Amino acid sequence: MTTTATAAGEQNDLVSRLPEPPNLRTELLTIARGMNKAVRNGAIPAKTIGLVQLRAGQLIGNTYHTVDKTNNLRKAGESEERITAVASWRDAPYFTEAERIALELVEAVLTPNPNGERVPDEMFTRATIQYDERALWTLTLAISQICFFIPVGLIAKPIPGRAPGKNYSKPSEPEEGQVS
């Protein structure tokens, strides 16, 4: 696919693989709102959740999620240094110990470990030092929330940088010989 950039840096001829799911919109909004309510319960700072979800987008290599989570963090007042350093958080001086274990957990969940379990007891123990049970459940649900939407980003490929509801192309007419 060829694209051209606009003055604002957006590519104006990007298309999603799938159109917006009109028959599932209500169900998806219900799930998304429920997940948001569970994750935004105050047990973990919203910026930590944003950092974790940005790292998830980076790990799976999905531009839509990475751009979306970066934009959300900027709107929340997160510094450019911290946003940029999420990809190299291990040696970056910008993160608290609680944020570091949260980033380590999302990496453990999303990165195969050929040498054993992804979240070993030692890592979990370090997480319990930073977070109580409610916060650990909230962090787990924040990782689950982004994991729920990963297939959407990878399969449907919504258009990066566009608002929900405007991030899908209109369905095209099937080409001759294609089943609609």
C-alpha cells in the first residue's frame, strides 16, 4: 500500500483491513466500558496503566495501539521523555519501582519464555511489594484490556491516529468474483 503524508503528519490514504463492525458496535462498547470501569478504579494511577498499555502496543508491533496509547498519555500530561523511554524502560531513569514492575509484568505476559513460566514467583513477589491485591488485580485487568484489543489491531488494522468510530475505512464493493 502506498501512502502520502499530510502537513499534520497523517497519512491520508490509509485503509483498515476491516470496516467498523456496525453489527457488533453495541456489544463491543459494552465490553470496552466495563473493562474501562474495572481498570480505572483508582487502585493504580491512570498514567501507569497508559505506560503498560503503550508497552504492550510496542511489544506486539502494532502502530494503531502504539499511536493511540501515546496520544492518550500526552493528553494526560505525560512527559515526552517518559513516553519515549517506555521502549527502553529497564535502563531509563524516569520510572518508579511500581511502574517498572508493571512494565516487567506486561512484557512477561506478552513475551514467550522458552526457559519457564512467563511470570515466575519471584517476579510476582516483587509485584506484591509495590501493589496490594486490589491493585494487582487492576494491573492484571489493565493488561487483559489491551490484550483483548490486540487482535483488533493486528487483524482489522484500524487507522492509526484517528478517533474511535473514524478509524475504519468504509466497506468497499466486492470485486467481481468475490463473495460479499
